[in-house]
Amino acid sequence: KQEVTQIPAALSVPEGENLVLNCSFTDSAIYNLQWFRQDPGKGLTSLLLIQSSQREQTSGRLNASLDKSSGRSTLYIAASQPGDSATYLCAVRSGNTGKLIFGQGTTLQVKP
Amino acid sequence: EAGVVQSPRYKIIEKKQPVAFWCNPISGHNTLYWYLQNLGQGPELLIRYENEEAVDDSQLPKDRFSAERLKGVDSTLKIQPAELGDSAVYLCASSLVSDEQYFGPGTRLTVT
């Protein structure tokens, strides 16, 4: 059974700092991995999708990496801003079922 | 292009009452998902539709929950009767086949 873990559960950094969020999964046979952002009381916004054949994806100040063999993904945020404050969730899709297995999320606070 | 639309955004009901949630997916997306998100947790899949067919409903508590997707577009998720433990956020998502999933804003249900 696939399990997804995100550590730490919460993170607080000063504005401008570069930071890394971690995601680990127990079954390396994944189809893809998706990073989401969730603001309080809102739905999920897709940030990056990495297919199983890819090693990384970049969008603006965000860079996500995938290492299937070790069961790990990282989300790198460069030059953090207060507007980046939110909960970040990673989710893996195992096989071709479309079902996403989510981690519990990392709540990020960027202080001005 | 409009995103995934859900209504209502908030619902407060007394236990044992029925409740229904509605979702309109992104135009052209044939796959629709209903997720349940408890406070501080990642979403968990309840049911997945491909067009009109429920292809994965293994996590749907069928004694009180039901769902339908008529004509392969809009979907309705129903709970009857609601229990205190059903208080959560119900998220709808859609995708093209099993590609990147896009989420709606969710319906926050409070059962008193």
C-alpha cells in the first residue's frame, strides 16, 4: 500500500530565504507525482507535475525533483515571499488508475 | 477558461439530515473525482468517474454515501443520513483521462 509522508509538518522562514520541502513515498512504482498549494479555506492549486520518466520540473521560482529509486521528491522555492505562505501537498499516482495518494502537507509561513 | 465549480461552498446541517454537493468539471475533462479532506490531512479519494462510469468507488461508504454523474458531465455527491464524523471538506477534481488533476474550491460541511 502506497504511503506518502511530508516532513516537516510546519516551517517558518524569513522572506528571501531559499527553502526545500520534502516528500517521500513507500512504493517506487509511481506513474507521476504532483505538487499542490492550498491556501486556508480554499481548494488545491496544481503547481508542478512530474512524470515518472522525468527527474525535475521548473515553474518560475519553483523547482521539483523526483528520485523514484529512493522514493523521494523535493520542492525547492527560491527567494521566498510572504505570498508563498500556504500548505504544500505532494501526491503520487500509482499505476494508471488516476488515484492520487496525498501526504499530510507542509504548512509554510514566510515572515516579512 | 472556467475551473472546476462546486456548490455550495459551505453547508451546516444537523445530524441525520441529508445533504448534497454539486460539481461541474472543466469542459472536456472526462474524468471526475470526489475527495474528502479532514482538517490537517491530505485529501482521500472517495470515487472516480470516467465519463458516466464509476471506475473506483472502493473508498465510498456506500451505506450512507451515493454519487452520480449523469451524461458524463456534472456530478452530485449525497450523504444520507449525515453523521457528526462527516464534517470535512469535500473536494471535486477533474482531468483528461488520468492526467494532471485540477481541483475545485471545495464544500465545507459542518454536521451539528
